[in-house]
Amino acid sequence: MENVSVSVKDLSLSFGAVTVLDTLNLDIKDGEFLVLLGSSGCGKSTLLNCIAGLLDVSDGQIFIKNKNVTWEEPKDRGIGMVFQSYALYPQMSVEKNLSFGLKVAKVEKAEIDKRVSRAAEILQIQPLLKRKPAELSGGQRQRVAIGRALVRDVDVFLFDEPLSNLDAKLRSELRVEIKRLHQSLKNTMIYVTHDQIEALTLADRIAVMKSGVIQQLADPMTIYNAPENLFVAGFIGSPSMNFFRGELQLKDGRAFVHANGVDFDVSAYPSRGPFKSGQKVVLGVRPEHVRVDEALSGQASHQAVVDIEEPMGADNLLWLKLAGQSMSVRIAGQRRYKPGTEVTLSFDMAAASIFDAVSENRL
Amino acid sequence: MPEIVAFNTIAAGIEPEVEKVQARATQVGPRGRKPRRALSGRNIMIYGTLIVVALYYLLPLYVMVMTSLKGMPEIRLGNIFAPPLEITFEPWVKAWSSACTGLNCDGLSRGFWNSVRITVPSTIVSIAIASVNGYALANWRFKGADLFFTILIVGAFIPYQVMIYPIVIVLRELGVYGSLTGLIIVHTIFGMPILTLLFRNYFAGLPEELFKAARVDGAGFWTIYFRIMLPMSMPIFVVAMILQVTGIWNDFLFGVVFTRPEYYPMTVQLNNIVNSVQGVKEYNVNMAATILTGAVPLIVYFVSGRLFVRGIAAGAVKG
Amino acid sequence: MAGHTRGSGRPNQWLRNLNAKLASIPMILTAVVIFLGGTVWTVVYSFTNSRLLPRLSFVGLDQYERLWAAPRWLISVQNLVIYGFFSLIFSLAIGFLLAALMDQKIRFENTFRTIMLYPFALSFIVTGLVWQWLLNPEYGIQSVVRSLGWTSFAFDPLYNSNIVIYGILIAALWQGTGLVMCLMLAGLRGIDEDIWKATRVDGIPMWKTYLLVIIPMMRGVFITTLVIIASGIVKVYDLVVAQTSGGPGIASEVPAKYVYDYMFQAQNLGQGFAASTMMLVTVAIIIVPWAYLEFGGGRKRA
């Protein structure tokens, strides 16, 4: 197993009576790209700031490269950080922005020049070195901000929603660049975002957070395909997973979820333990795991009515009414349906998720 | 949430050997909040400086109150920082009702009521006019409006001394020179730049859709002002009021220039009492009179708190 | 013009937005008649030999020559320069220092701010009289220090023509630094929190951060504050009247007082107008470059 790069042990943080993080544990491997994902106020940025040393923790410990840095100043932790608002020093040129910290740390002139030109080369900002931040575009500013972390020659990079202030096109471009940067540098990167696309595309592992607690920590595919609880299932994916609240029933060696008067055959579901008859559950099926007018072997079919159609080019999103409940299905773009059309659905239960209705955990 | 916490530990997926290494570190290394001494050098410096500064700011107020509560013999003997041995309210009574200004001997009460008679209508008139001005500038722009507004704002920087005499002439022509009306007009004029700016910026900050929706509903200039803008703008009216009440109450120059002695505001009266060359100086009466004059703006300040700061910041930063 | 040809339904250009125009009459009158007209009037009459009443008999630059030959005016100007220089330096320095201290996430911030700002709510007259009392050599600070044993201690600025202007400066700073502190604090609070974080990650010491990063970022706040202080300095009048009435002798005279005295007491309007025009020129020297920097470069409102 690789070495652990950053390790968070029993971390708690509270501001007065408000607990933001509660005994949180997290280990990040050397060279790993870890994304902290969650909606605003879930504690993901707080966690990042604790790792950076910008916030004092209430309890617990933080290790970076097996060194206990809980009480260390940010500059002594071996981290570089990139901020959402870039936080470039506005009156300094790009070059000075990159070298300022090194100069204050009394690094040799030749070494500074070497590091600055290397960072400028990696990020392709050599032509901008003499400019002031105000003369740069948002994307260029963010590159300079990354450069400032780069010149510090550190093991761990921390990104605090670095792309949130950019428009959609730039965001996807820089996303690719950050991924490329990670592939060539192989540093540990911890990346905070509320954007699930960023999380899914960039991460080696994603930690989905809610109310200061990590809900699931896994690789993107596991997070997407096998969400650990109802929150993760609902948070990841757009449009959202379809949920059917109902009751488990075991009949003739087969398992059903009885919801809204419909029996969903879930025998194909790879459950972790034996089903209990009568258990209240939530059945979750992603829009792309439902077939329209196309039988799936071994799966029962259900009748539904098309409510609204949302063509999106490559895909076509159908909003259907199934036994009075609204649900969405993703089909190929060229297949079109008129509202009111009756269709036959079959569910790919092997790819579905079932959660306990009370504990909301995956079964 | 015991399940989730338990799950959390599993999900963190610690390799056994790594766990051992870190379990050891856990025992030795720093943990939890970084210890900070409450009396660190940094804190001593910060709070020390701030406390010394605060004392410096409070000192004059303290001395004023102490002096005003002493009798004259005690003032001649003791030092100004010492609290009174024998508290007397006589200086206050005298300052209010019988101190002499050189013209008359009925104390500050006359000035107080003059100031009230000046401040109340001046505040109301200046705010009424400036708020409508600001509203017109923000929502009903007409050609040339910005030009007049620019002149108005630039004019705010012109020393009053430059414009005093022409105003005297205008007021004399209107037949209101020396009267309360004249002074109210002067306060309205000189309050206009800052108030108009204040209201213009505030109204411009309100969602424009609201204004558009009202127009689509058929509301006109005054209906929108009274029914929509006014009810939404109470905070800024309070800020403007604070600004005007303290500003007009504290005015001295306009009071001297534009009123006859019988209408002199409190500040002028106070100055005449204290700096009157006649008679023996009664410092306790002077200080009581000074506190009385400062009391109104001080009360406004302490009651309004943050709004006052907002008012001066709006006035100062943009002014 | 074009409106008439387009059809009868279009209302007269002048009647459009009529209510707004009517409502703006007070502003237009103030701006044009008082501010613009009054200023021009004063400047024009400063070239006349008006004495008790304004008269349009031009005498060229006579009033200005007389003004700059008058010892009282020269002392006024000298006082204003000293007072202005030190009050700028000290209010900016003290104001910023206090704001920086207040920005250290301290407790009782509101209490400290309330205390530092309350003098600003007071009238200059009140401030002047309080400090007149505190600086009274017989009973004030000087006598208290002397009674502690330092019998030769001398601190009587208001009675010493050489340093009287510093006595006024003390009172002015007491009243005004709170405001500067508030403006600076607002400026500090306006700085992106991430900048502070970035400097901590970069390991920049706090004083260096202030000096090399924060202060340059607050350039706008500094300039605005400077303009506010400066235009206040030129207007200084009440404080001097209350504290010293210009004395001892004419040692603490200031231009604003010169204007008032010549207009309304010496009945030499021409001198008053010339002196006030000089004040206007001073303000223009301060304001115009600032306005040019701030609003110049074709900033147009849509």
C-alpha cells in the first residue's frame, strides 16, 4: 500500500455552540486526488482550512507526511493552496505574485528564478509574467494562483473551489488542465467543490460530505453506482435518481418492492444481506437504468404515460407518470415521444439501489 | 447518528500497518486546539493600546462631567481629574436658566429651544426634498439630470465661505434673512448634496423590477414614491435623520451668519456664554453648558449605534 | 424635434417625465443658482473694491495683493499649512493603526468603536471648549502635572503663540481620528479574506502583509479619506473660534475665520471675497486631481 500523505484523526471543530466538524477521520494517500464534495455549509471548506492550518481545530490531529502538524503554521505544513477568489496580490505583477512568498522565506535568488520559470512553463503563463492581475482574464488569474502554489515546491496542494468563479466553458477547460497537472506532477491534491461533474471527472476518490460528516468515501464510479445512503444517491447525478418509497415483500422466492400499488421485482438486486419481508425501503433507480419499450431479460415491465419530453441533443429526457408518481428516464436523443403516449418500462434492478427507509443506508 | 459515524470509520479504510504508525504518533503529538495563553505578548499589546486609546478618548467627557458637578472653590483648589468631593447640580441649573451670554442672562434654555425649532423643520424639509430628488435621479432620469447632480456633488466640496455672501443676498431678496425660515433654507441647501447622494444610491440599489412592475401596473411618479419606495426605505430615512439631526444641531457658522441673536442656536449661545469676556469665569457652569449642548447628538449617537456609523460612512466615503 | 414629425400621439419633449423635473427643481436651483452662481459671483466680486456692500467697481488684483500683504492672512495660511500637514499625517497614521488593531478579531470591538467615534458626534464648539478647559494652564493638565511635583512642567499651548496651532490640532485629532479609524476599518473589512489566507500560506509576517499587500490594496480608501480630511481642514473654523478665538493675538487665525471676520465684522467684503476665493483655489488643487483620477478616463453612466 502507498504511504499516507495527509491524515486527519478525530477532527472536531466548533464555533461556540455550533459544531461544524465532529470527530472526522480521513486518510489521503500519496499522490491521490481527493475531492471533498458537498453543498454549501457542509463543512468541506472548513475541513480544507483545518488541513491548511488556517483554522484552529477544537480537537483531533492532522498529519501531513506522517508529521503531526496540528499546531504548525500554514507555511510550515508543506502545502500550497489555491483559492476561489484567486487571492492574487493586486498591485504585484504575476512574477512578483509567484516569487513573493519565496523572497520573504529568503530563498536564494537563483532558486526563485528557477522555480518561477518552471511554474510558468508548466502553466504556460510565461507571456503574462510582467502583467498585473487586473490585466488577466479569470482563467489566467486562476493559473497564476495555481502557479503560486506550485513554486512553493510542496507535497500537498489544496484547492478551495478554484473554478467556481469561472464561466462554464472555462471551467471545463481548466478542469482538464488541473487533471493533466495532477497526472504530470503526481502530488497529493485535495480539492473542494460543490460541482459533482468536477468531482466525478477529477477525483481518484470522492468524499461526499453533509453536516460535517463524510457520508461516503469511494472512487467516483462506486459513488455513482453504489451510493452508500439516500443522501449520496440523491446528491449525485442529474437529473436525480428516481425514488420509490415502499415495502419489501418476499413471494415465491422472489423479492418485490411494493410502492404506489406497483410491485417492482428486485430479485436481481445484489443486496448485501438477506431481505426482510415488510421492511420499509426506498428503491432508487437512475434515469439511464430504465428501458423504454424495450424488454430487459428477466425484468418485469410496467406501464407509464409520457408527461413531458426534454430533448437535450445527445440524450432525450422523458418525464413519466408511473402509478401517479413522477419519474425521469434518459433515452437516446433520436428516440422521440409525444406527451400522453403510453410506454412500457423495464427497470435494470441489478444497477438499482435500495435503502432502508429509516436508517437511509444501502441494503 | 451512530450508524453514520461507525460507517465513517470503516469508509476511511485505514490500512492496519499505517494505523499502527499513526496510533503511536497520536499518543505523542500535539492534539486539539493549539494552546494559546490569554496573556500573550500580542494580546497585551493590542488590548493595552486599545484601552489606553479608549481612556484618552473618554478623558474629556469624564473631566467635563466631573467639573460640572463641582463648586467653583473646589475647582480652584483641586485638580480637574479628581471626582467632586461634594456633588452639586447648581452649575447645571445655572447653565440652563441663568447663565449670561453678554446679551441676555437666561441661560442655554433659549438656545436649546431655538436649536429644536431649527433642527426639526430643517431635518424634515431637507430629507423630504432630498429623498424625492434622489428618487427622481435613480428612477426617472431625464436629460441633464446627471449634470445638475454632478454640480451638486462637486459643490459639496466648495468651502461654505465662498457661497455664504451670495446666499445672504438671496435670502435678503426673499425677505427671510435673519429668520428661522432663512436658516431652514440654508440647511436644506447644504444638506442636499450628501442626502441626495445617499437616497439616490439607496433607491438605485433597490431591485429595478419592482419599479418596472409598478409602472406596468399604472402607478405614476408620486404613487410609486409614496407607496413603494417610501415603505421600503425606512432604514435610509433613519440614517438620513441621524445625519441631519446631529449635523444641524452641531452647526455654528450658519447659525451665526444667517440668524438674528434672538434665534441663535444652542452652539452659538454656548460659545457666547463660555467665551464671554464679562464677569468671573465659572468653569463648572461652562462645562455643564457644554455637556448640555453635546447631549442631543450624543444621545442620538449612542441610541443609533450602527446606523450612525453607516450614516457617516455613506456620507464620508461617497461624499 | 424629431418627435413632432413622428405623429400626434407623442407628447411634448418638455412634458415627458414632468413630475421628475418638477421634483428636481430644488436640486437644480441649489446646484445652478447657489453652488455654481454663488461661486462665480464671489469670484467676480473678489476683483472689486466692495466694502460694506457689494459693488461692481473692478480693481483688478488689488484685493489679492492686499490679502497677501496682510500679516493676519499670512499667519492664517501658515497655520493652515501646519495644521493641515500634521492632521493629515496623524489622522491617517493613527486611524490606520487603530483600525488594524480593531481588525485583529478582538473582543468588545463595538465598545471600543463606540468610544473612539463619539467625539465625532459632537459639535466643534463643544470639542473646542472641552479642550480649552483641559489645556487651561491654571487648572488643566499643566497644573495637575505640576501638582504631582514637576513644578517646571509647561504645557499651555493655547496661551503660547508659538504652539497654539498644535493645541488646536490636539482637539481636532481627538474629534476626527475615530472617523478615520472607521473608514479604514471598513476598508480593511472589504479586503478578501482569501488574501489573508494566501499570505499565511505564503508565510508572510503580519507587518509585511500590511505594508506590502494590504495598504497598497487600500489605495482607494486612503485617497478618499485624504480628500475628506483635507476638505475638512480647509473649512476649519468653529474649533478655532471656540478654543482660542484666533488668539493669543492673531496667532491661531485660520483662513475661514479671516473670511468671516472681513465679510461680517470688518465690513470689507472685497477682502472676504478674495480670501474665500483663495480657499476655493486650495480646495480645487486638492479635489481636481482626485476627481480626475477617480472619475476621469471617460467613465460614463449608461
